[in-house]
Amino acid sequence: MISIKASGETREHYIGNIISVWRAATPEQMQRGRTWYHVANELASLITDGDARTGAGVIAALSANKSWSENCRLARQAYETGRPVGHFQDALTKVAKIMAGADPAEVLPMERKTGMFFRCIADPSDPDAVVIDRHAHDVAVGETYGNRDRGLGSAGRYALLAHCYREAALRLGELPSIVQSVTWVVHTERIAGTGTRAFEGRRTAAVSGTCWGP
């Protein structure tokens, strides 16, 4: 795992890695990355009959260790039946609270991946939110970790990498969430089929409309 107490030089290295992957994006990859959270926001609204914030909360609560298509299916099913299933009890409890009217920001861990995922979907124009998953980690570090532990459960390590994405976004004149999503697309397509179980089609499926059907 990377050190939480990264030096200024190490932080610059991570920021440079992020910018390098961003600049490697093809026009098609750039377009998909730029629109991903907007598409997810529309899906969140569709699932909940117009309440994108609640939909984003339900999707985010059910996102851990799920492919995007499965995440969508579980979220739709939970809202349509009123009974969340198919996940760990902690996630299901959070979903139930959100569907009962609780503010997702009061239910989800807002400084971690799940909370940030909610924020990015609920408001794609959020100027600060950024999702740090295993692929975002690998982009910044410049190394594909595969199944090795990245230690992203550490608040300090998450904050370090989130800072690097925000700084890269500032230098590029972009939103942090867009920088993360575009570099995610580039990285996962680079490593697709390498045996790292990295390419799950989370964003590709959303943009192509896979999750919109019945």
C-alpha cells in the first residue's frame, strides 16, 4: 500500500500520472467519461420517478463490489418492490432508510467512496466530489495492483488520492469527477482482458444504455 504521508514529490508524481492518462484519452473515451455521471443521474431519476437524489443514494448504497449492471438492477428492484435485497445487511439497511425518506448524506459515509459516488451521481456538477476506487488508485499510483490490497478503507489514503485528482482537475480546468471518470475509462480499457478482473463494464454499460431496459 502507498504511504498516507506522501511527500510533495510523490504527490506531484501521482498528479502527473493522472494528467498523463487524461491526455491519452481518445475522443470517444473522452466523450464517454465526460457524460458518465450525467447518464447515471438520469438513471437515478428514472428509477425513482424523478427523485434523482434518492435514486443516487440507493445506487451508491448498493454499489460496493457490484458490477454497474448489477448495481442498477438491485437499485431498480429495491425501489420497485420496496424491499432491498441482494447485498450485505449494512447496505440494505442504508437503502431502506433512504427509501423511507432519510437524506442519503445523513446515511452514507460521505468522505469515502460510497458517499462520493452518491454526490457525483446526485449532482454531476459538484465541484469537489471525486470517487476513488481501485482503478482511480491505480491511475494515480501508476501501477495496476490487481487483487492486492490498496488500503482505500483508510480515510487518510483516500483523502490523499482525492487531493491529487482535485489538483489534477484544477490544472486541467476540469471537474474532479470528470477527470476521474475519463481516466477510469482509459485505464480499464487498457487493462481489459489482462486477468486483473479490472474491466467490469461499470461505466461502459451505463453509457451504452444497458441498465435502462426492463
